[in-house]
Amino acid sequence: MTRQSHDQFAKQYLEELLSPLGLVQTSYDIASEIRQVDVWFVPTPAASPAGEWLGLLGQMALQTCIFEPFRNPPTPAEVRNCQLKLYSIHGEIQRGARRDHRARAGVELPFLWILSPSCSPRLINGFGAKEDLQNWGKGVYFLPELLKTALVAINQLPVNPNTLWLRVLGRGATQEQAVAELAALPEVNSQHRQLLEILANWRINLEINQNINNDEDKELIMNLSPAYQRWREETFQEGRQEGRQEGREEGNLEGQRLLVASLLSARFGALDEELSRIITPLMQLPAMERTQLLLNLSQLSRSELLARFGEASN
């Protein structure tokens, strides 16, 4: 389950970071094959400095590419499977070029970035991958040129702002430090708040939808906590500011409403019209009773909530 939630998070996270730079599609289908790539990216044609703040990730996004993020280090078979998807796409593009009578030399074939929390020497040596320290720095291993593939060992990346956005996708101490750095940043741009919310929702989703009974889940929740706390504080602060602007003292309540809405969305997948209507009667509960209900939300079904609060919302 942790791996599935990581996959969902990684796709949403990379989509948020890369969307200002070009076209991003997650779970991209490969025609004629029952396969999907995690993230398909096509940069905008015009050169732009917009991706400079993304550092190493922005450098990767200068070309059409595929991102395959892994929660656990991939096996050789999983790396080959990623390459199989890559070459299936290469074949589609080249067939399309022949149909359109375009010169094959002018067709850009996507590059594959395999993002792994770590890479063993056996994996790196087995695929003949080598670092390009002058252009890419430590931790990025390129397979022979014509294979158009690189392995990124996230735990080996230098700890600096240039690698921050990739280190968030790591594990253990690597991820813990990166999330703390991200949470401590001043608001870089409009995306910063959205990224904090994505990380906070991942933590909320873990707590609500899973039984936290192993060290990996507990560690991940701890790693995500700085981002969750920063997002929570900003959400409440935003509510207070809106309340003052409207001449009311309801800002804290508005922040709590946003938190309740986020918890319901994480628990049930989407905040549809029925669930939206029960937020108001739920907020009318005494504070202690409301807190207890939210802590036990994972034990309540949608029908139970609607039966209890649905009538009050009419």
C-alpha cells in the first residue's frame, strides 16, 4: 500500500513541478501495448528560464522524456521493463514519422529517467552505467548513449538546492532532510504552496487509509510531518486573514473547514456534492467531538457519515 501511495504521490508531485515547462501526462498509455509510463513530459518549444529553479530536475526536463520513479530500488527486470516501454514509444514515434514522410533524423526520441532511492553497484555495473560528473554531478548514471536511459541514485545526489526537488522522492534520511528543507523555504512561487499540500495530503492519506503497523510507514509519516505542519499553519493563517478582511473573527474556523475538507477528500478519494454538504453540520459539533470523529475517520464508511450528517445539511 505504501508503494501504491508513493506512486500516486510521485506522479502528482512531478506533474505539479513540470507543468509550467511543458506538457505532462501521468499514467500515459502506450498504444498496442497494455503498458503505461508513470510520467510523460514534452517541453514547450520556446526556450525558457522557468525551469531553472528546479535545478537538476529542470535540467532533465530540457528534452522530451519519461520519468519512472520507484519507492524501492528497482530490480534489473524492472529496469528492463522500463526500457521496453521506452522503446515501444520510440517505435510508435518512428512509425508516425514514416507515415508523415518526416526525416527520421529530425525526430526527437524521448529519454528515460529512472528515479530510484538508491542503486546498487551490481545494478549500475550490470547495465554499464557511468556518471558524467562534469555535466550532471554525482548520482546520475548514464547507460550507453544509444540506449537513451539514465539511473538516478537519489541518495547519492549532492545535498544542495540544485537537487532538492529530486531528493524529496528519496527514502529515509535523504527524504527526511529534503522535506524539512522544502518546508523551511520561503514561498518560492505559486507552486510552493501546492507542493506542500501534495505532501500533506500524502501524509493524511497514509494515516487514514492504512494501518500504521510497520517501521516504513511510521518513518514516512515522520518524514512528511514538517511539510504537513507548514501547510496546516499556512491554511489556518489564510483562514484567519480572510476572516479579518471580511470583518469577521472566523479565520481559524475557515482553516479548520479546509482541513476537514482535505481529510474527507483523502479518505473517500474525491469531495463530491454529497460530502461537501456534510462539512457544515460536521463543523457544528463541539470541538472535542469533532476532533475525535476525524481521528476515527478511517473506521467510518461514507454511508455512515451521510446517514448521520446528511439530513442536517438539508
